[in-house]
Amino acid sequence: MMTRHFLRDDDLSPSEQAEVLDLALALKADRFSRRPLEGPQTAAVIFDKTSTRTRVSFAVGIADLGGVPLIIDSQSSQMGGKESIADTARVLERMVGAIIWRTYAQSGLEEMAEGTTVPVVNALSDDFHPCQILADLLTIREHKGQLAGLTMAYVGDAANNMAHSCLLGGVTAGMNVRIAGPLGYQPEPEYVADALALADTVGVDVWIGEDPIEAVTGADVVITDTWVSMGQEDEKAERISIFSEYQVTEELFGKANDQAIFLHCLPAYRGFEVAAGVIDGPQSVVWDEAENRLHAQKALLTWLLDQQ
Ligand code: CP
Ligand code: NVA
């Protein structure tokens, strides 16, 4: 069997994504029912960028699955340019059952996956945050009862990891996806082309544009993310000015479907990408979304290990 990895949202087909989400719901209902890491086996969780949710949810999730999490960072290991990714991959696979990595370049994750026989999971890169979207889809399914046919609108920095993952993950789930951001901050054309091809097969619409009102009007799900992603701190002032018209205000959120829900991967910056009245309001599901990182990732790891 070829080792399966999860480096970007469309690494799971629509039916595989649905299987993982079904399993996530089952694991949420019966937390210790699957123990694929019983032994215990160790899973390595590597951080080149900071994290609260991802770190905690993987550590707790690996323990729930019967395993031992080994949290590593580039400063205190030989990673981060000191040793090649290919050599690191060959060493890790001799000892761990899975490699989960938060890093900068998507190409680094691809190199890691090429160099190892254990599953590699993207815990956020500059280009994608696919574990987050799995949790988001689980949250939407819980609150809306379905995914297929719903419309997701993402507003703000439309060139970042969350925008790309909404695009590919949302389409995979059978959702219509709208992405609004200023010119110059819209999704990578290569990923748009991939999403359009997939949308054609799945039978959903993809809209990419500048107007946040057009994106949000009538949507069932509204999502935003920080305007300043990790690694972009030097551009903070410029970015706050570029995205200032893209805040999810109560007025903008009011254009969505009456029953719309608001999601944000967190950490959130109230008064910038989202108004406090929206994220702390009755239609916000951000705390369920944060909890669902645990259940979605446990399901993903179980599914990937089942394919080994
Ligand atoms: N949403 C998310 O990935 O949060 P952390 O950066 O805290 O892991
Ligand atoms: N786009 C954000 C997501 C944080 C979870 C970042 O990359 O910093």
C-alpha cells in the first residue's frame, strides 16, 4: 500500500473526507473507542511556528488514540536548516508512527512525505491549513446537519493558508465557495485552477472576487482569519490598511443567511478582521470549532493509519 499523507485539503477525495468526518463524529461521541497508536506508538509533532490549539489538540488526540506525542521544535532539534528534511524523514520513520509538522514552505512538507513511509500531516504551512478546515467542516455539519449544497464565504486575506484551505476543502465537501479579498491578496491561481476542476466534478460553484458584500450575501457560513499571518509580522501596518474594508462587521454578517454561522480558526483580533459583536455573538461557533480540532485530527490520524 502507498502511504497516505495529508498535506493539502484535496489529498482526501470527497468520499474519503466524508469518511473522516463520520469517524470524527463517532470519536466525539465515544472518545476512547479507537486506539490505533496503542502500544504505545509515538507520533512526532514538529513546530517551526508557534501554536496553542494545534499543539494541544494533537498532544491530547495522540494520547486518546493510545499513543505518546513527541513535541519537537526547530530550535531544540537539528531541523530548521541544520539537517536536511530527507535525512530527518528517514530517521523519524524508524521510530514514530506519524509525522505532524507545522512549517513555512509547502515544498518542505512534500519533501518530508516523499522521504518517509509513515503518514505526514500538514499542521499549517504558508499555503494550507487543512486540519483546521476538517474541524470547520465538522462544526458546520453539526450545526447545519449537512455540508453539500451550503454556501461558504471567506472574507479578508484571500491569499493565505485559510483561504486556500477553505477553497479546496469546501469544494471537496460539496459546498459552494466564495472568497473575497483585495486585488493582490487573492488565492494562488494554481490552487484556484485545482478548485475549479474539482468543483466541476463535484457540481458546485466557486466565486473569487473583491467585494465582501457580494461574497457574504445569502451565505450559510462566514469565515475570516487574521490579516497578519505568522511570518508576516513586518508587514502588519501595511496589511491593516489594505484589509480595512474587509472586517466582518455586524452589518456585513447581517447580509448572510439569517441562520448563518460564523467561524474563525483563532487566534482572533477583535476590531480588525472581525467585530467583537460577531465573534462573541449568538451565531458564532468558534469554541465548538476549536474543540473540533481534537475530534477531526483523531479521525484523520486513525484513517491515515488504517491505510498503512
Ligand atoms: N487555529 C490554530 O491553528 O491555532 P494555533 O495557531 O493556536 O494552533
Ligand atoms: N493564517 C494564520 C492562521 C493561524 C492559525 C497564520 O498562518 O498565522
